[in-house]
Amino acid sequence: MGNLFQVLDDKKKGKLNFKDLLMILMREGILQDDNRMQNVYKDLGISKQNFPSQVTLNEATFDQIIKSHTFVKKALKKEMVIPNFQDFCTEIRKIYTQVEKNTGGAVADYIPQLARVNPDQFAVSICTIDGQRFALGNSDVPFCLQSSSKPINYCLALEEHGLDKVHQHVGREPSGVSFNALALNSIGLPHNPMINAGAIMSCSLLKLKDQSASSADRFGYVLETWRRLCARKYVGFDNTVYLSERKTADRNYALAYFMRENGAFPDNVDLIDVLELYFQCCSIETSAYNLAMAPATLANAGMNPLTGDQVFKATTVRDCMSLMTTCGMYDWSGEFAFKIGLPAKSGVSGVIQVVVPNVMGIVIWSPRLDKVGNSVRGIEFCKRLVELYNFHNFDSVARNTGKIDPRKRKHEATVEKLVSMIYAASNGDLEELRRLQANGMDLNMADYDGRTAIHLAASENQIEVLRFLINQGVFLDPKDRWGGTPLDDAKRHKHTEAVKILSKALKGK
């Protein structure tokens, strides 16, 4: 670890100011309230009284911190899932600024308390699987989860009963109708756990095996799970929304009785208790900043990135994300899956939780909704995000999208493009060369041996590529590490036409 210390100790004082180290970590997305940082503070004996300007680290102390807290080493060496985190945050800020101008839609008014929310509020919060965090706008303002709570209740039901038992009572297909439609599938079950009927069914399964569990126990169980997901940051309960929700719940009562009429519920279920729990879950509140850790936990196969708490099994998360992908965005789920290609769940409070598997969780909150109940700004943000980054589930199939992969370091992306360019030139792939050029690639760039695209085109007698490169004004006589030019390559391989084309172009310079 000494080399890393020496790099950071650029003034060769033999010590590092912990405050300077903190600044580096913050640039990499490791914030001061990170749960893991609390353990670092403890190891260094840092308290509120001496935090953190008076604390210095010698090489031995630094090495011990690195060994005990591997996330610090990963951040310092830019080995986290988003290695160029500041660049990523800059682009997210640009998207936020563009989307903020959109004032379309209207707040939900069928629940009176939601109708009173300031419609101009807008927040975006990100948490990666390595615990890198970034937030913009009204990210510290609490709001209710509403339907974005549904995936977690489904996960809890799966954890308690297993896949087969849960799906004896709820289906797993898109409904094709409104989220609160009075409709069941062909065998009398709610279509999926992401719409109201299915979410009520999920609530009926929670703590079902524990006959002694009271209504308070069940809600406490759900609330505790959310606190685990949000790394023990603030997660509360909005009683005014709960009362408002319960008072305007005729359709949800109708759904519950309709399901009971069709024999969908498990035995020994108190329907009123189940509905009360459902209303309570919708009324759980937190902020976008805190909530981002929940989809990040799903992105991280059920383990909270900041606490290491395995909240759910990986198989539970897999099954939940499958249904979020197909059913999570109300009547726009199919379009969202097609255009955005990510697991997500929205709520009529204006929240959208998005999971980028193995990368990050994202929360967008803006109360104005479209006609089907999704946040207008939230949808636009997601569209712009996947236009820029290769986050769509199937971007890996369409390799030449020109999108940015933020998981790669800058030099890795450049090297990959260079390899693609050299390979395309040697194989006559004009389409790929044009794509690379359109994405800002310098056609004169050389590899380690000084070989450029025009070297390879001449060596492999790729005439159309040669003409294209000459027309683009590339250097005609660059020298590789052995002093060879493209014309030398063409002559050596006796490519007569290539020699003629290059000779003519050189004379015309």
C-alpha cells in the first residue's frame, strides 16, 4: 500500500491530512454520512470535537485503513463501478437541467393529501453498488412511496413463502388494464404484484405463518425492511396521507372483496387488516437521497452497498426485477421496457425507482404525472439517461450504439475504440470507421507500435478504406515504430492499386 500513500503524499511530508483524503473520497462519490465511513472514523478515534481537520495519517495508519476498509482503496484507485464518477455526475446534472424545464402533467388529486404537494419539486438521487452517491434538487424532501413500495412487499412474500406458494395467489403477467381496474386473470387471481390487486395480495401473505403477529407487528416488519434498505437513514410514516388514502379507498376495498369472492386469498386472512397494511405501506415516507439505496440494493443482488446487509436473497431480487421490468410502470410498462429497458417501479406521489442491474439504483421524484400515473419528468429523465449511456438491458446486443459505458475508465474506452478502428481498417469495415469518426474518434490515432488505420488499410489492400481515409484528410505518411509508412506496407505486400492510390495522394499534398 506504500506506493499509494506516496502518490497521495505529493509534498513528501510523510503524512496525509485526513481532510484531504476525505475530499478525494467525496469526489469519488463516498460521502461523509456513508455508514462505512463511520467505521473509519471509529478506527481513527475521530469524534465531533476533532473532526476532521486536525487528524493526520502516517504511512502505517494509512495502510491499516486501506486493509481494513477496502472501499477506501477501491475509491482511491478508481476501481469502483463508475470509475470516472465526477464526469458521470456532470452528465447527470446536464440531464437534470434539461428535464427540469418540462412542466407537463398534473399532480394526483384522487388522494387529497397528494393534491397539496408542490408540483415544481424535482429530485434525482443515485447510489451505485459500490456506495457512490450523488443527488440533485429537492433530494432531502420526504414524500410517500405509494406504489413504489409494491416490489418490496413482493420480495418479502417471496422470502417468507417461496415462489410457488406466492404465485398460487398472484399472477405474473402484465394486466393490460389500469393499475386499479376491477379485473382478475383467467383463473381468478390478480395479474401481478405491481398493480393494486396484486399488491394487496402480497400484503395478505406477510407474516402469515406467524399466527401471533398483530397488525402492528406486520407493519413494523415492513418498515424495518425499508430501514434496512435505506441504510438506517430516515424512513417514516405520513399519517395524514394514510388517513387520506383510507378514506378514498372504495376501489381498493372493491378489489379485495372481488378477490375474496373468487377465492384468491390464502386461508385465515382478515381482509380489513390486509387493506390497512396496504394503505400503511403506501404511506411510508422518505427522501430521494435515502431511497436511492433501495434500488441500489436490488442492483447489488439484495445486499445494501453501504451496510453490507443482505436484505434479500439474490434469487428473490431476480424474480422481483423481472416483474418490475414487465409490470412496474402501470399501463406504460411495455413502452418503458422497450424504450428504457430497465426494471423500474413508479408511484403516484411522482416517484420512479429504477434499477440498473450490477451498476446502480436511481430515484427520480417529480409530482406531476402523465395520464397513466407516471412522473412526466421521471420518464423524460430515464429516456435521456439511456440515450446517453448503454444501460438498456439489450444495448450489449447492439454493440455499435455509440453510447457511453460509464463502467470503463477513460483510457479503457479509448483503447477499445482504437482497437475497433484498427480492426475495421484491416477488414474493410467502412461502416464501423464512419461510426467511430461520428463519435469523435481521431482517425490518425496510432496503437502502441505506431500503426494507424491507414497503415492497416494499405497492408491489407483495403482499397475502399484507403480512399475513405484519404478523403477524410488523414496523415498519409505516418511512421510506425520501425519507420514504416503506409506506402512502404503497400509496396512490401505488392498491393499495386494501393501503391498507386497512395502515391497519387502523396503527390497531391
